[in-house]
Amino acid sequence: MIIGRIKDSVFFLITVYLSGCLLLSTDLYAAKKTARSRLLADTNWLAERLANRNILIIDVRPPDQYKAGHIRNAINLPVDDTFIKHSYGNRVAPPVRIRQLFRRAGLKNGHWIVIYDNGLLKNAARFYWVLKIYGHRKISILNGGYNQWVREKRATTQKTFTRKPSNYVPVIAHQYLSTKFGTLLAIDNPQVTIIDSRSRDEYLGLSSKAKRFGHIPRAQSIPWNMNLELVDGLYKLKPWGTLKALYKHLDKRVPVITYCNRGKESAVSFFVLSMLGYKVSVYDGAWLEWGNDRSLPIVKPDDNAK
Amino acid sequence: MIGKHLSIQSRLTLVIFVSFSLLLIITILAISYSDLKAVRKQTVDVANKVVNVLIQDFVRLLKHTPQPGAESSADIAADIAAKLETFSQIRQVEIYNKEHKPELTYVHNQDKYTAPVTLQPNTTLIKDDYIHLYLPVLYQYNDYGHVYLRLSADALNSRIAHYISNMKLIVPLLLLFSFLAALFAQRFFTRPIRQLAEAVNQVSTTANYSVTVTTNEKAEIGQLFDGFNRMLKSILLAQRQLHTEKERLLVTFESIAEGVITTDETGKIDYINPTACELTGWTDTEAQSRQLETVLCLADEKTRAPLTGQIDECLTQGTTRFNIDNVILISKLKKEIPVHNSIAPIRDAEQHIKGVVAVFRNVTEARELARQLEHQASHDALTDLVNRSHFERRLRNIVEHSRRNEHHAVLYLDLDQFKIVNDTCGHLAGDAMLQQLSGMIRQEMGETDLVARLGGDEFGILLPHHTIEQAKTVAEKLLKLISNFSFSWEGKIFRIGASIGVVPIQYRAMSYTDVMRHADVACYAAKNLGRNRIHLYEPSDTELSRMHSEMQWITQIENALNDNAFSLFTQRIVSTDDSNRVCRYEILLRLIERDGTIHFPGSFLPAAERFGLMPRIDRWVITHTLTDPHIIRFIERNEVEININISWATLNDDALLGFIRDLLQQSPIPASAICFEITETAAIANVPATVRFMRNMKLLGCKFALDDFGSGLSSFGYLKNLPVDYLKIDGSFIRDITTDSTNYAMVESINHIGKVMGLRTVAEYVHDRDTCDQLRRIDVDFMQGYYVHTPMPVSDLELLDSLQVLANPAGEQDKPEKTGKKNTVPAGS
């Protein structure tokens, strides 16, 4: 009897194990396939899923633009609301604030959030990053944004959509956020790549939004707009291959810190690098902090030339 | 109980194994539990330490105010999160400010957010594989808020998993070990038991009781072994004794003259001794395992019907049978052997029947002898006809048991001129003739008729179920046969004749003595009337009426005895001289009917005598006399003697002596006050019996009177032998004493002889003064009669006592007895 029972349980365990393996492998395969398309959604894809209650479409443009017209079922959550604006720069809002904001807007932790802006991607990417550092998982950005949507003559509406308040819990995900201290350490650490997403002129110290001119030591200059292209008068992300080529000199195993002036341009770089599979974070203090803090080292290309 | 069919070894193994295993497993579980507890505590300690380390960061976050150049609260949060991430067991952290708003939510990157468990501060909870903690954020005694931690119990779980994986290895090993230990212990403990069991087995299969078992054990096991050895020894001893007993028994059975067969409980033979083999004709081997009925065929001697069922009865009910008479054994060769046999059950200690034992003996000779003796006792040796006593027995039987409509007859045959044969040719010739003649007569008679030689040349023939006419025909035929018979002896030829008396036996009219007497008389009459003829006894009318009245008396007497209808009277006997010194009273009997009619003994005693009721009547009289309260009181006050009559028939009663002795012992009347009156004829009829009775009674102190003396006229010689005290002169002499000089002389001589022999004399029937005077002259001692005293009921004795009447009142004188019969109780005849 005991032997029979052991036999049964062994058989059962083997069955469970095999079926578990099978399920897991199919799941992994599916995940890989959708990983790319999930981050970047196209209009067709979204149009098919407008009525899906699990998908929350967020219009991150300012309220007046939202009121002028938006995609049906999209709620309005302006990206600037996730900032705390100081004279010395914009910083991402603290967890308490984000929690309050998201709950009021009706975000749920399980939502698949689709973000769109007018197409320039700066606002959408920034919102994307905020969601990332507060622990959200399933997020897509509508490629081409509202302008593309309108260009394709898809239905828009002026009706305001709201969701019921939720119990959203923002969970801090520190790996997407680099602090001043972390960035300072990265300067001397060859295992970390620093990317300057500002314009080339700003990198070169020809112009600056801060008191000082130049860039963070060891930073590479890849301006955010290099990720975009102008198609028929509308900005869109460059094709996959082009983007891959743009960053191919970077080691995927090495963490990447991006920065810009206020944190929006760097968010675009963050989004693209994330999409490409890099370990990437944003230095939120940005040049407005770094450039104004005289205790921090900077590089002026002129000095190098000297 | 599951262990019922298991051997003691298995049970012991099981018990030891289970308890050992349980013990080991419990120990392991206890150790594991304490270890797990330690691990849990360790985990909580780690969490506490982490909180302590990060407390400054928490405070920084909680007390954050945006400042130029300072880090943002998101930065601090990210910083804390980064630090927390190094502790893999910390799965979720939430930091609350004083308003209990969450300032930070951290979830380990391999985990998911779950709503915090509500807890009191500083408490720990293990739930769903997690340890939940709720700690205050205290820094330098200032409370900044709270922190909630959810710790993975992975360490715990991995520890448990570790234990389980260890267990997988250890438990089978432990089980194996405990099983082996149990096996060893079991073997150790059960070795003596097994040894004992083997010995028992050996003894029971081989029946060899000379086995001994040895052990080093003391205590119970040792006692068990010793006890076993002792038991075996006693069994061996008992077995030997049994064997000896059995041998002895067998030898006994083999050598005795009785046949012995024993069976088992189904009736199959398991033992048969040589005598039984010889008698039954079966050999030992043949008889073994056969049914007892097959071998031992018992049958009734007369009917030849087999006696079946006795053995079964014995087997089933346990009844013991003794077949003494009329049993024969039919042997295998159909030989018939008369046997005595018994069949008895064999029982075991619990009284269950385990078989039967049949014992039988060849009684051929004994039974033959008995038959001969019996024949001799009842038959005449000469003629081989039945003898007188047998004839009388049969006759009596028929007389007493004949029914109303049955007719029987008796022939009484007496040969004429037989004496001539005897006288001229001697007894041999007479005997030869008697033999021939009796053979002839017997041949002539029917099967049911009984021919007997009554003695000499007298024959009796009992003809059951013959009317008087038929009997007469038979008699005539016999007469003719005897007349035609000629007997030749040594050239002489004799012819003889016979006189035959024929008597019918009538229903309840005659006693058997009557029949014999009548037959004798009839035969005598036939002889008187000229020999060689038949005389039919025909009772006269008066005789018939007498017989019928006697028959009526018989029933009346029997009723009277049963209902106490008899009554005792008494008559005084006084002395002839005037001194009247001794008073004596004779007890008389009267039968009083319901209507008051008084019957005197003379009317009913003859019938009672004839039909054998006298012993009962005498006993009645003696009993009532000795227990009558009037008599007892009277005797107590006066010096008197009581005379009681005893009849001839009663004297022959052997039990009478004891009967009277018992009564006397119980009665207050002294034996010396009793005088028994026995008639002369009764005393002479059986002198030895009378003398024996008298001597025995005299030893008690009783006196005797010889009644009616003189009527027998032959008895002076006997007087010497009889130890009597009084002579009562027969009344017939006294009655006419005044007129008849012969009687006077008779009385005088009797009186004289009595005086000479030292006896007192009593005169009865004294009816007048003259007689009285004559008696005085003769000097008779006592007198009795109506002149002296009229009989009265015994109840009047006390009246007499009070009146002190001593003499006869004059009025009695003119009252002679009406009947000629005696008023005393006569005895004999």
C-alpha cells in the first residue's frame, strides 16, 4: 500500500513538473515576442483596444490640449503634475504625492497603461519613467502620439473621461532613479556609462541652463532628438535597427545613467534604452542641479582643448 | 484486536518497533521545532537590525523638506530601497509618517505588493510563509512614524525543506534501525517462550513425557520452566500408574468368567474379553469396531424377541439395565445361551457418557437348576402332576378373582379299591398304577384344565370356564375312563373305580376352603352312595341364603372397620365368693348400624372368620381397647383386669406380637391388666404358634385365659403345655348345670383339674341364682353372665365407677339371653 502511494505521488510530481515546465516555456516565449511591441504601441493596436477596461489610456498633455480633443476613453493626467517645481529645477514628486495623484486619477496597479502626448515623446517618456520608478510594470507609449492619431483620422472626442478613485500603491523602484551621489560615484566608475541627452551645444559648454557650462565628467553626448525622425512633418521614433546602431557601442551589461536639463529629454533616452534592453536610470537632479552645485566636478570641452 | 493471529514474536516486534520509531520521530521533531524557532528569531533579529541601521534614512525621508542643493524625497526613497534590496529576506517595507500616511513603499524586486497586515506595534506575526513586523521609527527617543516589514520565511522554509530532505534519508534508516532493534529484543525475550513452545509441541506430538527443558532464567520464565518440568514429571508418573492400572484391569477382564464388552460412545466395540468371545462366537478381531448389537444378540427367552434398544437407551439416557431372568444370548452360530447380563454406561469425569459396558454370564446350569427346583416344588414326584399346594394356590386364585358371569368347577376324585392294589402287590405296583392312571387322566383333560395329585389316591381337577353341566360331563368321561382302565401287575389284573365330587365355584359365594371342603364332602358322599359314581354338590336353599347373608356381612364388616361402626361393650366377671376381691371385665364387640340396630357377634363373626377378616377385627378391638379413654380412666382408678378375645386366624399372624407390643408401650394401661382369651379349639389348632405367642406376651406381663374349655373334649393334655392363667368353662356345661348331672360332673371335674394345675376357673352363662349357688358349691372362682352383669357400653364404665356398684342388681335376674348364641367374642370355631 505504502509502495503504491509512493508510486502515485512520484508519478503525480513528475506530471506536475513536466506540465509546469511546458507552461513556463510557452509563457517565456510569448513574453519575448510581445516585449517590444508592448513598450511601443502603434495606433492600430490601440484603436483595436479602446474599449478594453484593463487598458488605461492616459493623455499626458496639458489640460487645454486634452479639452481640445483626445482619444476616446483617455483620461487626462498632465505630466507636469508629477513634478515638483523648484526654482532650482523640477523633481519627481515624492511617493505620498504620487500615491494621491494616481489614486485620484483611478490608476490601478494592474492596469496596462498606454501613454500618449502630441508625438514629440518628451512628455510621454517622462511619464513613462515616473511610472517606472514608482513600480508600474505594464506600460506602452503610443508611437507618433496624438498627432499621428489625428493624421490617421482616427476618432477623437472632447468628452472628459474619468475613472473611479483607486487604491494605487506606488512602490519605489530605485534602479531607474540615480541620485546626485550615485552619479558622482559613477564618474569614477568605468563600469557605469553616463549619457548626456541634452543638445550637442550644451554638452560642449556653448550654452547652459545652469550657472556653469559643460557636462558631467565621462559623460557621452547622445542628444535626445537623435532618437527621433521627422516623417511627413510628424516626429516619430526612429526604426528599431537605426536605434540599435545608435547605441551599439554600449555594453548591455553596464548600467547607464542619462541626464538632461530638467529630466524630460533624458526620459526619451531612458525609454529608448529600456526598449533596447539596457540597464538604464535617470539622474533626476539633472544639469540644473549638477551645473549649479559648485562642489560637483564638471568638464568643459574648452578646458580639454586647452 | 489485530494482533490476535500474530505470534508473540510478531507482536513484540511490532510493539517495540512502533514505540521505538515513535520515540525517535518525536525526538527529531522536538529538535527541529526548537531549531526552527531559533531560525525565526534570527530572521526577526535581522529585520530589527536593518531597521536600526536605516532609521536615519527613514527619519530623513519622513522629515524631508525640499531645499536647494538637497536631495529630493524620491532620491531618499530610492536610496532606502537600494539599501533594503541587499536584504533578500526583506520582501516589503512601508514607512508611515505620524499621520499614518505611507511615505514609502518598497517591494523586493522578486515579489509583489501585498496589503500590509494590521498589527500592533512591536509585534511579530507569521502568516502565509512570511514574518510580518510592525516597528516604530524611534530615533533619539523621538517618534517619527512606523515602519512595516514583511520578511520572507524562506530561511525558515528552506530549513524545513532541509529537515524534510534529511528526514527522507534519516527516517527510513531510523525505521530500519528500530526494526532491527525490535527484532533483536524480541528474539532475546521470546527465546525461552519459543523453547517452551517447541517442547510442548514435541510432547504433544510424540507423547514422550520424559522431556525436560532448561533455562538460565530465574523469575517468571524460570518458574514457568520449572512448572512445566514438574507437570511433565507428574504426567509421566500418572501415565505409568494409568498403564499399570490398565494392565491390571485388562488381566482381570481376561481371566474372569463373565463376558465383558465395552464400546465407544457410538456403540462400536473397542474391547471384548475372551469369555465374551467364547460366548458370542465372535473373535476379538472380528468384533472390533462392530456395533455391540451385532455381536451381543440378546433375546427374550420365551418370545425369542430380540432385546433391542437397551444399548441405545444406555448410550443416550445413561440407564443401567440388569437382565436377570429370561434372557438368552444368541451366538454367532445361532446357539442360544441363557445369560444374566447388565448394561451400564461408562461416564467420564464430567458425567458425559463415553460408551457402555456390557457384562454377561452363562447361567445355563443355574437356570436349569432353578427350573428343576421350581418344578419339584410344585409337582408330585411320582406322577409329575402338580401337587396339592400348587393346586390350592391356583384354586384360591380362581376363587378370589372369578367374576360374576364366570363359571368354574372343581372335581375331587378318589380312587376306589386302590388300597387293594397296594396291599396285594405292594407300593411299587400302586405307584406304577398311579403313574399310568395319572398319565391317562392328564391326556384326557384339556390344556387349560389343571390335574393335581392331592395325596394318596386323591386327585383334584380344576376346570376353569366350565359350567356345572360341562363339569359333570367331564366327570362322567373320567369315570368311564377309569372304569375301563385295567392295570396288570405280575399277571394279576386289577380294575378300579373312582368316586368324583363335583363342585361349582360360584361368584363370591364360597371361600376357597369352602370349595375344597365341599368337594371333599361331595366325593365322600359319592363314595357313601356306593362308589364309582359322581356326586354333584348342590348347596341347599338355607345354605345358599346363609352364604348370601355372609356375603352381605362381609361388606358390612368391611364398612364398619373403615367407618368405626363397631362398638365396644364390656361385661363384668365377678368372683363366686362374696369377697368380690378382683374385678375383671371382658371386652365384647357389637356392630351398630346407622338406624341403631345392634348386631351381636354371633351374626357377623362366622362370615368374618370364613372370609379371613378376623385378624383385622381383632386388631381393631385391641387397638380401641388400649386407647379408649373410658377404659383407660377406669383402669387408672380401679384395680381391674381387661379380657380381650383373640381368634385362631389372628394367632397365625406373625406381625401381631409386635403390633400389640407397640400399642402397649404407647398405652397407659399396664400389660399386667390385660388378659387375652383364646378358645381351646384355636389354641389346639396350632399349638406351637399359640405357645410362642403366649410366652412372648407373658414376658410383657399379660395373662391368658383358655376360653370355651371343654367343648373340644380332647384338650386336657395340652393344658400342661399352655401357660394359661384362667380356664373358662364352656357355657354349654354351665347352662344346664342345675338340671343335667353330667354337666355338673363335667364342670366339677374341669374345675378340679384346673385347680390342680394352679389355674383359676371362670364359669360363663350364669343366668340365675341356682346356677350361681351350684357354682359356689363346686368352688368355681369366677362367674360371668346376665345374672351377674348385663353387658354395657364401655362408656358406662365411669358411671359404674361413680356408683360403686359391685354386685349385680336384682332386676337383671329375669333377663335371660334371647338368642342361644354367646355374647362374647368367640374365637376360632
